[in-house]
Amino acid sequence: MAGLRLDAIGHRLLAPVDLTLAAGELVFLSGPSGSGKSLLLRAVADLDPNTGEVWLGDAARSSMAPPHWRRRVGLLPAESFWWAESVGEHFPVAKTATASATAAILGWLDQLGFGADVLNWSIARLSTGERQRLSLIRLLTQQPEALLLDEATANLDPLGRDRVETLIDTYRRNARAAVLWVSHDPEQRRRLAATSGGRCFVIRDGHLEPES
Amino acid sequence: MTLIHLTPWDLTLASVLVLLLAAMSWRLRLGVERRVLIAATRSAVQLMLVGFVLKFLFAQTSLPLIALMMLVMLSAAGFEVMQRQKRRYRGLWGYGIGTFSMFLSSFTVTLLALTVIIGVEPWYQPQYLIPLLGMLLGNAMSGVAIALDNLTRQAWESRGKIEARLLAGGTWEESIEDIRRESLRAGLIPIVNAMGTAGLVSLPGMMTGQILAGSPPLEAAKYQLLIMFLISAGTGLGSVAAVWLGSRRLFDDRQRLRLDRLAEADGRR
């Protein structure tokens, strides 16, 4: 698996950012609201016009078709959106998948406190927290090689937060995926960075600086 | 049957009805009296003018003049489509997408009808060409305007959903396919409904006109049928082209949703 390297990635709010994440590394990003954290993640996922280049291992983003890039470098937005009626319709693998892929999904669902029947639930009856947890599983079914997380635990109760943190940690270790995580919770950043040896950065006045 | 000529006096009588409507709007505070009067005046001036222009054109059968007339009709239709958009595309696209789609559909269908179906000689004989093109443009205009307005409005409102599909590794076409389908359907419903109820509820305008002008009803019905088929083909083709071009324009070469290519909402609506 591959590391993620941002080479002078810039957008209108942020001076060009250079940042290298090793395979399996966890890096936290924070900063006042409106400082452009989410925009940086969107730029990396190539969702907004931006300058610079991103490398996933040896592969440049510009050499890859955008859908392919977004599948491999998965972005979890702060607000999750669902386009079909039921949960299961958003999991393309659920219909055609091999037994092992299905087992992985069921395992992840179980880890976040869902039974297999959640796939038949209608999106409309999900709470915000349920949507957020399910959107993480939706993202992981793409088997991304790097993760961009935007406030992945913001709407969760302590139990849900712990479960999500554990799931992300397991995925990061197993898949050796680089994780760039925007979190406004200093306690979470300190705790997770300490246990996984991750680095923390803060965006201040349009520049990326190490968090003191 | 002979054609009964309308005198200015007849038209004045009819216009009193519009004045009554305006007076009612004023009395009931509906607030549309100004618009009613302006629209009525516009239609009076425009129709009289076009009557004179057609009289002149019919006497000439000159291709450059007819082409000029067609161009005027197309530009007016394109402008009208743009006016009906809540969120227009910025730049030339706002005018170009609708106009080009209508050009593509209405002109090809008209040409096909004139040369293959009706077999007019020469094909640009204005007595056939101008009314036919007008019918096609008018209906394509409604379809294209509704379809485009639906497309941009829904794309604007569904930004999160579209981007979620992009993030899930979908192509731009996959991520907007639902909205495309909805917009196309919205654009086609009026003409489909019109075909479905034609003759049952009301006689379509052209047929009514022909009958009033003294044509045998069966001939009028046949012409109306021809026109309806042409119109539905033209409207369908135009809406498909507009929705395709419009949705393509909403994404850039890196398949990002570019809502910044749409202007701010128009305050008039």
C-alpha cells in the first residue's frame, strides 16, 4: 500500500500545501472554522478546482481518471448524503460481491452496532448519527488506499465515537492506508495521535503549521 | 364555406374582454393588470407586424429574406428560454445551450417535414416553412425551457447527493443521471399531455384556425396530426440536446460539479 503526498496543493483560501503521509500514517488537521480544512480535503479528492498535484504512492492524480482517483483516495464529508431509497442500494458490492467482501461489510456493520437488516432500512428513518456511521462503512467498501476524514465523529455519542475510532484505526493498520483527519476536538487529536504516533497540523492564516 | 373577414371593430370588441380582465385584476388586487395589458399590447403589435412581414415574404419567396426571418424567430426563442431560467449558465452558455438545442431540433424536423413528408416545392416556400417552424420552435421552446430550468435547479439543490456519488467513484454521468431523467420527463410532459387529450377536451389551435378559415375538418385534423407528431419529435430532440449539453457543462474535465458556472438565482421568480 501507498503513502499520500500533497505537492503544492492550493485553493483560494489556502497557500499551497506540501504534506507527506507515509502508508498507514495518521495525520490530524485542525484550525478555526472557515480556515479551509474541508476545502483542503475536497481539493485533494479533486472535488473543487485546485492547483498542485497529489501522489498516491508513485501514481499521480493527474494520470488517473477522476472516478478512479476518488475511489482510491476516499473522502468522508462532514455531512453525509444518500442518493437512493434504501441503505443497501448504496453498497454496490452488497449485490454482486464475493463472500469475503460481504463478510467484511457485515463485520464493519457489526462493529458499529448495526445488524445485517440495516441494509433494508430506508434512508429517511436514519438518525444523523446513524447516517454518519453508515457513510463511513459505505466509504470503506470502496477499499480506499488513503482516507480523508472530515469530522468523522462529530455527531456521535461517546460509544459511537469509540467504535468509529476503533474501526478507522483497524482499517488504517490492516490496509496500511494513510489517513488525513480533520478534527475540531483537541482531546481526540491528543489521544489518537499519542497512541498511533500521528502528527498534528493546524491551519493558521492560510498556512499549514505543526500544532504545538 | 367562405372566410368571414374580421373588421377592426370585431377585434376592438374582443379586446374589451381583456380590459375587463385587467379591471377585475385591479379590483381584486391580483396585481397582474399591468402584465395583462402589456402582454395583450405586445401580442397585438407583434401579430400585426408578423402579418405584414409574412404578406411581404409570401410575395417574394426569397431565400435570404426567409433565412433572416428564421434567424429572428430562433433568437427570440433563445432569449425567451434564457428568460425562463431561474439559474442561468454564466457567459454565452446561458443563451447558447437553449438556442443551439432548438436550432438543432426545430430546423432539422422542419426540413424533414418540408422535403420528405409534405414535399413542398421549393422547400423554402414561406407559406409552409414559417408557420411550421414557428409551431416547432414555440413548442420546443417550452420543452427546452422547462427541462433546462429543472436540470439547473435540481443540480443546485442536490449538490450533496451528486458529490456523494462522485466520491463513491461514480462518473459525472452516473452522478447526474436521475436529475437528467427527471428534467427530460418534465420537459416532455406538456406535449405528451397535449397529444393525449387532443380533440377530446379542446381542438388544438392550428386545427381551430384552419376550420375557422374554412378548411374541411378532416383535412384540418390530418394537418394537426402531422404537426403534433413533428412537434413531439422536435420538442423531444430539443430537450434531449439541451439536457445533455447542460449537464455536460455542469462538470469540468476532471468531473467536478461546477455550480459556479451557474449565475445567482434570478430575483424575479
